[in-house]
Amino acid sequence: PYFLTVNYLDGHDPYYVERGCREPSFRALSRAERDPIVSANPDSHAPDLTIAKRVKAQYRHALNCMDRSLGRLLAAVERDPNTIIAIDGDHGEQFGRHGFGGHGNSVYRQVLHVPLAVRVPNQTPARIVDPVSITDLYLTILRAADPEREHESLPLFTAELRRPILSCFAYSGEGYYRARSGFSVVRDEFHFIHSDQGEELYAYPHDPAEVKPIPLHVHRELADTMREDILRMKRAAKPTTFNALGYLN
């Protein structure tokens, strides 16, 4: 038995594309070109959309190359079909959307919506369309890997076992992000955000870019319930490194 975890950094700034994966026309953007996009915040000048598109294109190119590396890993793992495989993203990138760049500085869907694919031997394949939290991945793997619990339901595949979809970030530093934080809750088709800048409610299936906030009074009871979820999360939060990064919440 073995456990292997691999963290691919290709999707992080500087969005490096290895030479063997570059197209003939590829030109890597310089740090001077990337920085205004990656470090953008709502108080800075609006990033140049032409440069933002080029940075995003390089990001996607880096991800395509990462897929090749992932393919080689999966080909090796497939030699043992009795292996649980989980692929997930830790965050998205923003490229100037809502005025932000990079990640770790907001809880908009552009950061929270990540890929997640899990293969469990003897588990019937299924596509889960409801939102889930990657915090359910840990218990899912532990249960699936335990022969004594092989008949138990797995959280990611069982709605009533899933944890609430809560997210947060906290930043203590200098400049715009000094002592800044944000929290969010997803329930059904609604995403509620509570941050230092106020509260916002979105119906993300109909507004995936989250540019049309719904007045809170339209869904007052729902907003109150989601606000209570955030208050409970704040009380339960522990000042650990992983909590600060938003991986455990």
C-alpha cells in the first residue's frame, strides 16, 4: 500500500511553460508585464485588458503542459487498477475580474470554482452537478482506502454526508490587503459573500461571472441563514497556517 501526493505548480505565477511544450510562436511574458495583472486590486488602476488576456493565455498554456505531465503520472498509476485517484485544484486565478489579480485575496467564484475528479475502484462512475467542498475529499479517501469500511457511503458521492460549502481567506500585511478578510457560503444555487467591503448575494448558475448581485432583501431569510453559517465558521476558526490559506475551514 502507498500514498502519493503531487502538487503541480505550473498554474501559478510565473505560469512557466517548459520549452518542450511551447509552440513556435510562444513568447513568455516578462515579470514587468505580468505583475500589474497578478497584483491587481480594486484600488489600483484597472489592468490593461489586452495584457490580461495574454497573461491568461500563458496560464492556460501552462495548464495544458501540466496535463501532459499528469497524463504520464496517470499512465504509471494505471498499472495498479486498485488505486484511488483524486485530482483537484486548490484555487483559480482572477486576471483582473472584480478588480483582483492572482488568488488568496477574495472569495468570488473565480477563485473558488476548481476542478475535482475522483476515481474509486468498484465505484459506479457518476457526474456530480451539485456544488461540493474539497474538504470532503479527505474523508472520502480515508473511507475508500479502509477495507473495513468499503461498504460505507462516501461523502463526495452522498449529498447528506457532505459538509457545508464554506470558504474564507484572511490576509495580514501591508497596503491594500492589510488586515483584510472574506467569507462565503454556497447553498443550492446561491453564493453569499461577507467581506470587509460588505455583503453580496449571487445566483451563480445564471450569473457565473458574479457581476449581477441580487439585493439582499429579495432573499432576506436565505441571506440571514447564510450569515449565521459564516458566524459559526468565524467562531470555529483556528489560527493555523492551513486555515489562513483556506485549505481547512
